[in-house]
Amino acid sequence: MIMRHLLWPVVVAIAFGGCRYDPPPEVSLVLPPSNSFVKGDPIRLEFSEPVKSASLEIRVWPGNKSYYDAEGDLLPDHPAVLDLCSPTSSPCSGGAVRLVMEPGREAATIDLLEADAFGPFGDPLRLEVTGALEDDAGNRRNASTWFDFQVIEERWDPFADVVEPEDIPGGDIEGVEPLGVTEGFHLFHAEFTSPIKLPQQFHSEVEIDQLSGVFIWVMMDSDPIPDAPNNTDDPALLLPDHGDESFIFTVRGKIKRDQEDSGELVFDTEPFTLSQDISGIYFELQNMVMHGRITVEDGRSRWDGTMAVGGVYMEVNGQGTTYEAEQANFQIFELLEDEIPEDIPTVCEDDLCSHMGGKCDLLPDVDWPPEFLCGE
């Protein structure tokens, strides 16, 4: 593979009689400093060089992972959230979305003129920049570029929204109905595409205070069985990793009812960092937060959302590189009884780290097991 990459410039030079290869323009989605798009934020695209305004075309698709098959193709009956839109046809979607090319034509901005133009806040979405994108010399991409993203109504501040422990365990909060969200064993599935294509699957267990909405996830790294696709989300094809490269991490957050959207359940997590070492490649997903919605589909509780990562650090052979913020859509779905493998850690046990031989990250300010969820 390395040799092929080294020879490619030579092949191009020969094919074009020694002329310098002029690649088509690249496009990137620019995340805000807070690494998530909040209601009212512009959604900004940047290009590696000036592009023709008429060549910029975008669509927005639903990003719920259950809407896609194993090959990543959208299943029937799930239309685009935003049909084809360009600066020349803007405003689009009945005037709800504006796409504007910035002076210099090295960036463009998507503005939501109606706050819910892409559907309910917190829904995972996919932005497509079509392959029509072309620079001034006529070099055309010819293949769409895709970005996972999400627009949330507001950012939860876990440090401002303090719930005193004495207000949580076992007591009633006057006038508050229990959330009724399913606890127990679930499977987490996501796919990062940059800086490397990286599927992530975790066998997980969650405990929830059904009155306050505070929850804790414990997640354990899982791997596909031999000959299974490495991006599978089929519980029958995944086993928890108990070896030296295994790891456990924990996440805390809060569930609440979305008052502006029929009282549906939405969730947010505190920022956390996921670090992992795979066959000598060390990486960190830094300052990561998760936002999304909780629904019940086909008899299973499902948490659909988007992971927003402040930065990605990767180290290979002692050489470290930090990459810009990224987002990836994910789904966490309830496991049926016959899908739960043995020896999965749970929030309310004394020694979570006994399940594996690798890295074990627990919330530093929580005594395990957490009394406010598990009792004495």
C-alpha cells in the first residue's frame, strides 16, 4: 500500500507528460469552538481553493443509523431532509434554508431561516456535498463528500445543572413523573471516518435515576467475530474483548423532556475523553459529548444521536498528530435477553475493572458503585 502511494505521483506525471497534477477541490465541515452546532449557529463549509458557485450543491439526509443497511445505503421511505440546494437556487426548502457563498469562494455558509428546517433538534443528520464541486480550472470531484452532524436546541452545562445527591435516590420529586426509560444492557455502534475509518462497538449497561434523569453508562470494547464485517451492529456477530487491548469507560449525563417538541426524551452527556491503543496505534477522542433522542422502535429502546469530538490525537511509532474536531452519528439499542453475552460489566457492581485485562476509566468523582443510582 505504501509503495502504491509513492508510485502514484510518478504515474500521474508520466500520464500527463510531466505536467503537474491539479487535484479537485477538497471540502470540510467547520465545527464551532464548542464542537456542536446549537440553534442559531451558521453551518460553515470550507474549500481547499476557490470553487465555482454554481458547482456547490448540498443535500441533508436523516442520520439515524437504523435507516441504513450494512453497506451504508439509505433504506427506502426515508427521504432527504433538504433536497438539492445551491447558492444559485437559495433560499431552499420553501425559504427555510439559505446557502451563501462567501467572498473569495473558499467558504460557504448554511443558515437555517426556520429553526426546525432540518427536523427536531437533536436528530442525527448527514450532510452531502455532491460531486459536482469544481474549481476554476474545471477540476471536478465527481464523488459526494459526506459529514455526520446535528443541530441541538441548547448545550447542557453539567456544572451549572447540579442535582444534589440527597434529592435523587429513592425519593419523590413532587410533580415529576418517572421517565420510564429502559435500563440494563445495550449495544453501542458508531463509525468515525476521519482521520481513519474507525467503527466502534461497545457492549454497554446503563443505570438511570428515573426522576432526575441523571444516568451513567459503562461501556466495554467489543470486536466482531472472525469473518464478520468490521462495522457490524449485529449482536450475534460481536463479542466483548477481555484481552490486554480491551478497555472500559464510563459516561455520565442527563435525560430530559423536550418541551418544544411534544415532550420527547432528549439526552446530553458531560465531556469525556476516550483513549485507546490498538496494535501500537494510540489515539484519543478528546472533549467528546453525546446528544440525541430516546425512542422505542421494534420493541427496543434506542438512543440515537451524534458524538461531537473536540479533537482527535493519534500517535504512531512515537509520532503524534492532532486532528480537528469531528462528529459521528451513533445508535445505542437495547439488547434482548438472548443477545447478552456473559461477563459484561454493570454500573452497580463493586469491581468493574475485573472484567478485562486492559484500560479501565471510571468517573473520577464517583465512588463505585454510585450510591445515588445503586443504593447502599
